Amino acid sequence: MNWRDYWNQDTPIYSGERHKLLHYRLVANDIIRLIPSREAVVLDYGSGEALFADRIAAQCGHLYLSDAALLVRDRLRERLAANPKVTILSPDEVAPLAEASLDLVVVNSLLQYLVLDELRGLLKLWKSKLRSDGRLVIADVVPPGLSPLVDAKALLSFAWQGGFLKSALLGLGRTAFSDYRKIRNEIGLAQYGEAEMLEIFDEAGFRAERSQHNLGHNQARMTFVAEPS
């Protein structure tokens, strides 16, 4: 099993419905703050189930949601079929989008599942789709040496504030014996230092800087904001 196979199924990564709901609400609020105008065209690449996509779409001109997992795309289409401001795409369907047509591309919690050559190819793709004044936001980048214990601590803090501490503790126990733990041990997560990420952006033709705030609850991970140079 690889990472794409893992995400194309129901997974134990969320400890319960409250955890899932609060996670997607927090990320949606962070994305909304990044939208430059009510007319902006936005791509959320690697969107997951995007439970608050309607709220994001209400704040922009059009919202594209792209995810590699067919199961996720089917759920998105079922839930959002009636919203004319939302379009669901497979990764292969992103390439035909018009050049220089996007104002914002958001990529949250995806890089850890990509090899470097995949990242470089996607940077080229995203750059071609962005307007000259558009922005690419890559979030939840795992820095080298980040311990799973730090991730667990961030989750438990989020759970304490969100009122799902008991289910979070049980969820961490389930994850320890899940396919996620097995794949993480076998394949690992891609990790990038801040300087390394800035160099990768520069090579791809972007001006980039690290944001002070990471999207979502885990501030031990990193977010970068980039513009075509």
C-alpha cells in the first residue's frame, strides 16, 4: 500500500466526527483569510473532504477542489453538486485549466506524501496556472526531525480546546496500530527545512517566504507563501 491507496479509503486519521469537523473548519477559515477578493479563482489542491467548501466558495468567484482519491472526489461531488461555484477535479484534470487563470492555489498537508520530483513537477504546473500576481500557499510542511510526539502534543492541545480529548487519546492508540503507522515507518514522510524549501521555490521560479502562521492546528509545521517571479 502507498499513500494514495491509503487515502482512497475510510481512515482512522481523525479520532471522531468532532475532530474531523473542527479540523476542516479551522483550515477553511485559514483559507478564507488568504482569498484576495470576492472575484478570486481559487484551487485547493489535495483538498480532502473540504467539509466547509461552501463557506470558502461564498468568499470567492470560483473554487476548484482537487484530490487524488476517487472516494474523496465522489463524496465531494455528492455533497457539493448543487453549488455552481465549486468544481471537483482529479489531479489530471488540473492540467487542462487555462493558463494564468488562478488567483490562489492552496496546498495543505500534501508535501509529506510526495517525492521531490513530484513536488518539482507540481510547482511547474501551479506556476503555469497562476496569474502574474497570484499566490501559491503550501502549508503543513514537516520540518526535518519533527518527532511524532510533537504532532501528538499539538493534536491533544487542539482536542482539549475542541472538547474531544477522550476520543483523541483513543484515536492516537488506534493510529499506532493502523496502516498509517505502517506506511509511515516503511515509506516515511517527506521533510523539508525552511532554507531547502526556499531554494526549491527559487529554482521553480517563485519568490517565497515562510509565513508566521501554519494552516490548521499544528504550529510546529510550516507554511510558505510564494508568488511567480
